[in-house]
Amino acid sequence: MTPDHYFRYDELTDTLRGFARRWPALCALTSIGQTREGREIWCLTVCNPATGPADSKPAFYMDGNLHSGEVASSMAVLYTLDRWLNAYGRDPVITALLDHSTVYAIPRINADAAEVVLTTPRSLRGSTEPYYPGEAGIQPCDLDGDGEIRQMRITDPAGRWKASAQDPRVMIERAPDDTEGPFYTLVSEGLFEGTPADFAALRDARPREDLDPNRQFPFEWNKEYPDPARPTSGPAPLHDAEVRAAHDFVCAHPNIVFHMNFHTYGGLHISPAAFCPHLTAPDADAMRALGQAMRRQTGYRCEGIFPEGAKDIAPGSFTTWEYFEKGVMAYVTELWDFHRQADPDRPESWSMFFSESEAQTLREATTAMDWDARNNAGRGFKPWTPFDHPQWRDQDGVTVEIGGWADRFCRQNPPPHLLAGVCEKACDAALVGLKALPRLQVARVSRTAAAGAPDGETVWVTLANTGYLPTAGTRQAAALDIGAELTVTLSGGAVTGENPVRIPMIEGYARQAVAFTLSGARAADLTLTVQGPRCGRITMTIPRVGAETAQKESDP
């Protein structure tokens, strides 16, 4: 699969069904619920049933399109599935990983609004629900027929913008001492709707569909975020059907250890600790190490999206809820580092979301426009072009120009001809998470005569976690008493002590010894069972003394 375009819902569905048809022994396609408009929210489960059922193994979960306009994220999930499935049975590393773990993949959570993004010039962030009442202002639409909604600059002596003297394509904010125009009002390309009184405060009308699905999860949910007058967090946690479906899916799969939550854009790997810098994360070192491992594979920065000391950054986000309340190691990967593609020498201290100086604004704009001209045939940025706007046609001295950026498939998502490279980076990042899952093994078993008891014996079992993450997935899970305890059971003999033995989680890359004391029947075969909610199950035979040890079933 070499993606060269963005899949609409039907093509995405057909692709998932194709995976299930081609690899029926590995893949199962199910729906986790329906969107507001009735589309199925598809989940593909990848698991080798010969090594145990899906829910008995540590699971890696990846998803995309929580934010509707970020359609590259869904393509990244599909691409990763295609790569791993095609490698199964050919690549020994991928084969072993898929044999001993489960993969859950939900490519498109917000399918309704993603369809709007892919079939109209509009871009939405959440669902298609018209939650807010309509308001006066510019209603965005494609006036010039180029298939995009860009910007309009309208000459206005009270305008807050002007063209840069160094590059007139670039609009900069008007300084306090600017008295020499022309000055402009900047709004979206579109038509004004409202009364003459509304026109005095000319601005974009806020969209009715503006709820943010990634601010609706229960952890630190804030009903007033980011503005009490217009919160995007919804009236209550889990307001959107799509958000509730994702939430319930995680709750129903306690074997999920790692979640890769794909978004665009930025070229960043963001841990829950970065979203909640005011909270202590007991897994901060692991988050840092995982982020650095992903950076080595992708070149993307780790965290760095928010200013130092920031609070209330993302209340109610998916990954913070998963980590702080469910103990899941959940990472956001913001795909597509457009700003670094345009300017490889861009200072890392510069924010992607605000400019601290006119020099920064000018450099970022010009390098982006130059990149677009070289690499995207100028599809992203359109020079300011006069337009005969019907609502300003009779206004003396007023000119309207349409131009600026078309964000959907240039800055927010990569242009289609660059999509494959971005998906490759996503796959590389996901593989870090898959490899990091806990992997429980029985490293050594021995049977020795019990001291002072000629008819008894001691069975020593050494367990090993050969994965990076602890057997509970995270230390946070252990602190919450979620999936931490392992049980080690010995049957087939008269165990005189504790049986099963319950032990705390085993850290990553670590061992743990367990001893059983038995009386009598020293020649009998014994059965050892080791299991943990997030690290799988091992059942093996410990043969009588002098025979070979045979492992019957291993689901590490």
C-alpha cells in the first residue's frame, strides 16, 4: 500500500474488509459503535489465535481522526496495518511481535466530519453536530471556485493588519504607531450574514460545529474550557457519540498497554506528562525514553508544544485520561512537520502557534511559501487576487482580495504526493510502542529435594519480563491497582505453602524468582501457570526429574 490520496469512508471501509479477507486467521473487523450520522466506527483486531485469544495478550492500540480534519492520521493507521500484515511470516521480528501481542486499530473515529473535509472545502475539528446557535459574521464558502476556503483581505482604515513592506504577500499585525496604510481587515473567504449593526464588528462567524472531541474525556474535564462564553468541551464528559465509543472501547479492553493516538500536525511526540506538567507522572522516565526512541525513528521532537510552566493545557484529553485514570502508556504523535520541511534551520524555541516578533512571522511565512512553490506547485498559498465581491461592490474605495493559505492538504495534512513518507514515519513510531510491550517468559525452572524432607521438593521458577514496559504496563497502573498483580500457580503436586503465589508487577527488562515447596509425589509431572491482566498467560509442563521441560502454551 503506497498511499497517494486520502480515503473517503467507503474506501477506508473496503480497505479494512480487504485486510480481514486476505488475512482471515489474523484479522477480525468489528464496529465499536456508530457516529452521530450512523456510520460504523471500525476496529480491526490483529491477533494470532494459535498463541491465545486477543484479550489474553498485552495489546497495542492505535487510532486516527479523533480530530476530523486530521485525515493523514487515519491513513497512517491503514498504512501501518498494511505494513505489519504483509510482513507477518516474512519478517521474524514482526511475526514474533504479532504472535505474542494483540493490535487494535481504529483508523477513523470521527467519520462524519472527516467525510465533510474530504468532499467539501470546509474543515471541521469534531463531529457534525450543530451544537452552538448561529451567529452573525462571515460564513465561510468558496467564492472564487478554486475548491478551497482561504482568506479575504478588505481595505479598512480601522483594520488591524497590513502587508509587510519586505514581502507584500505576508500580512502582519498593525503596530501601535502605524498611521500609514493601506490597512486591512482579515476574514475568511465567504459571505456576510447579519444586520447592518453586526457589520460594524466585521468578523468570522464562529462555526456551529465547534466542539473538540479531545476535550471531552473525564480526566480534568473543564466545562468552561477554553472560554466560559463558548467552551469547546461540551455540556458534559463524553458528549459526542464518537468520544463515548472510544472511551468505552478502552474500558472494555483492560489488556491495552500502549496507545498511539495519531494527530496532525507538528512533527511531535507528546506524552501525558507534557499535557499535564502540573502533575507528577511516575512513568516520566519511561515516557522520556519512549519519546526519544520514537524521535530516533522519525526525527520528530518530543513534547515541546507548550510553554514551560503551562497549566490547563488540554483538560479532558484522551491520552491524559487513559494514563492518569487507566494506567495506559498513551502517546500523541502529531504527524507532518510542515514548518520544519519548509525551514530545516528553524529555531526549536519557536512556537508553532504564535509568533513573538515580526521577524519570526516574516521568516515563517516566506519559507513556507517558497517550500509550497517548490514542492507543491503553489497549491497551498494563493497570491492576493482582486475579487468582485457582491457585498462590497458599491463601496467606494474598498477593495476585496482573496488569497492566503489552503490549510487542509498543505499545512494541516501533507499534500497527497507526500503522504506515503509521513505514513512511513507513523509506522516507525508505532513499532516503537509495539516493541515496548511487556513480554512475560519463564526463564528457568528447577526441581530440587527439599532440605530435611526426603519425600519433598522445592520448585524454583524464574520469571522474566523481556519487554521494556512493566508487566502492568505502567507504574501508574500499579499505583491504581489496575492489572498489576501476577499469579503463579503450580498444580499436579501437594504444595504446602502459598499457591497461587501473587507477586507485584515485574519491571521492564527484569526477573523475579518464585519458590514452591511440595510434599510427596516427586516423580509427577507438574503444571505451571503464570498470568497477568496486561502481560498474558503462560501454561507449561514441568516434567518429572530427568525429563525435558515442555512448554504447552505461551501467550507472553
